[in-house]
Amino acid sequence: MNNKHLAMYRYIAQYPGARRLFFNAGVAENDNIGLEPIFSDAVVKQYVDGSAIRCYDFALVVFKDEKDLPNSTENAEDLFDVQQFMEWIDTQDKNGNYPDFGDDCTVLRIRNLQNMPNTAGRDGRHAKYMFQCSVEYFEKV
């Protein structure tokens, strides 16, 4: 069995804005990104020979400095920056650029599970933006 978590870390690290990438953890500092697995190897369809179509679901959490000034466009700009990350995911799918899950797996697609990031929290210093994605793949036995 290949380490899909490591494959996903290496894949997301290719994003040009992923200068400070954390796996399953994160530090609330501007432009830090957390890769958070939600569910690994969920079976979508099982075949009689034991092979299956599976999903690796994950969230990407992006921290930005919190801006609380009235009449400011900075929060809109931050949200747009995170949307650019989502667009990068879409572009990778369109180009067939997928994570390497090993010889026994063929990635079928990667997709965003929502159409824009949500604000997942604020702590007085940082805003946390999040969006969820899924990698669908065929795993042979």
C-alpha cells in the first residue's frame, strides 16, 4: 500500500502559493496552508475481483492576516487569493496532472467539492479560509 498522504502532500506542494505547507496540522500565520485529510480510501464502487473506485477527501485550510477595517477590500482580496488555489485544482484536473498514488492506482479526477472557500474561523489575528476536495481513483488488486 502506498502512502497516499505523502503523495497528496507532494502534490499540493506544487501549488505556487504553497510556501509554508503543513500536513494534518497548521500554524495560524499569514499564507500558511494546512492539508487536512477528511477521509481516506472511501469505497465508491466495489468490483467482484476486489478492485474498487475510491476517494481520498481532504480540506485545504489557508490562513490570512485578519483585517477588520471598515470600507476595506483586503478581505475580498484574500478570499480571491484562496479562490485562485481552487482554480489551480481545477486546472490540474483539466490537464490530467494528478497525485501519484502508485502503480496499483489510477487517478480518475481531482475536484473541488464547493464553488468557493468558506471562512472557517477567526481568532482576532488571523482568518482561516477552507475548501474541500476529493481525489477519485481506481485501485486494482
